[in-house]
Amino acid sequence: MRKPLWVIFLLSCACAFTAPALGVHLPPSAAQGEAIFQKNCSACHTVGGGRSVGPDLAGVTAKRDREWLVRMITTPSAILDGGDPVAGKLLEEFRGIRMPDLGISAEEADAILAYLSVQSASAATSAKPAPSPGEAPAPKMGDPEIGRTLFSGTSRFLNGGVACVSCHAISGLPGVGGTLGPDLSQTYAEYGEEGISPVLEAFPFPSMKPIYDARPLTPEEQANLKAFLRVSAEGEPSWEKGWFLLLGLGGFLLLTGVAHIVWRKRLSEVRRPLLLRAAGPGRGDG
């Protein structure tokens, strides 16, 4: 009987040591919740990674009532429209960005909360000090002019996504732009790099997900669009000022030419009698 016992012991030890290496860290409900979270929530929320489009959810299961969390995950619009004070404060804090109804069931919400609970504990124990400014990687800088052409549709997105101007207007493109979405002129000033980056990476909004899920923007396209949004929020870009200067100069020359053509004959008709009268009697005859 000793041999089978030793075999069982060795197998148990092998499982204990190999399970973490294979990534088997979470209980089944938490593992399911992780998949749901990554699909529906990660574009706007992190767990220990700081604020994004929405709040950091590390420790949220300890801070908020579980029933409230389930309702917020499954029917956020009902809570927001119902005047809930906590939801209203969050809405104000995050500049009016509403959490969309994603059709998540109560069972899926329970799985998400199980994942958040486990992940929050893991994030707390494995937290590392923030890197010093010299160690932090510099953000990728984009070209605002390329971003303008992508926004306007003059240049096409590599994966075939729809141009932003189809639904949005912006100060960098006066007189053009759709009205389905909000004006994006001050988006960079309001949300900053940390708020815009996850949106351009995943487009978490219900009206945008079906369009861009299969046609994501490349990192270069994201950087160029962010540069264009930044320039638009700071004020009129130099190329826009040059365009208006040329437009104004052209309009002035056009009006001057039209006025010259229209008034030239009238002025000559008025001037000729005056010249004849100044020349004296009889000089204007013949």
C-alpha cells in the first residue's frame, strides 16, 4: 500500500507546483469573470492600474455594497436615471461619461465581482513603486497633420474603420462633421491622455463597438489622432490660420474686382460732365 500512497503524494506535489506555471490561479467563477471583464469592461476600467475613462476598480468590492455593484453592472442606466447619489457623484467626477447598458446578467455580474475581489487582493500584494520620471517610457508622439487627414477621411484607416468626421465635428475642421456624436474640439482638454487612450484602443461605446471591433486603429493612428485632438483643444492650429488667411485674402480680391467692374462705368459717367464743365463754355463741343 505504500507505493500507491507515494504516487498520490508525488502527483499532488506536481499539481501544486505546475498549476501556477500554467496560469491556474483563479477559482472557476473568477476565471469566468475575468473573461467577461476583459471583453466588456477593460476598455474603460483597470484593476489597480489607475483611473481611465472610468474609475479604477481595485478594492471596489470592499468599498461598495454588493447589491449596488450588481445593479450598477447589469442596469447602469436605471441607477443613473434614478438619481442614485453615489452614481451621480461618479458621473460628475468622470465628466458626464455614462456607463452603457451592456446586457450583462446577474450571474455574469457575480462572476465579475469574484474576479475583482481576487484581482484586487493580487494587485495589493504585488504592488510595485511607481517608476521614477527617468525610468518611465516616453509616450509615443503623433503627427497632428496626419491625425487631421485621418479624422477627416482624407486618409483611410489601415483596417478600414469609418472616418471620425462621419459622426463628429471638431474645431480643426470648420463647417464639416457629423452630428451623431458629440463635438470633439475640447475632448483632449477635458479627458487628457489617460482618458482618450483607452477609448481609441477599444471604442467601448455601444454605437462604436460594432464598427471598430473588427477594424481597430493601429498604435500609430491612435497617436496621430491624439496629437490632432490635442492641437484642436489648444486652439486653432497654424495650418487652419493659414487657410483662413488665404480665404480672407481671396475674398477681398474677389470683392475688389467685382466692385471695380460694376462701378467703373458709373464713375466715368459722373466724372465726364464735371470735366466738361471745368473746361469752360464751348470746349466740350465738337
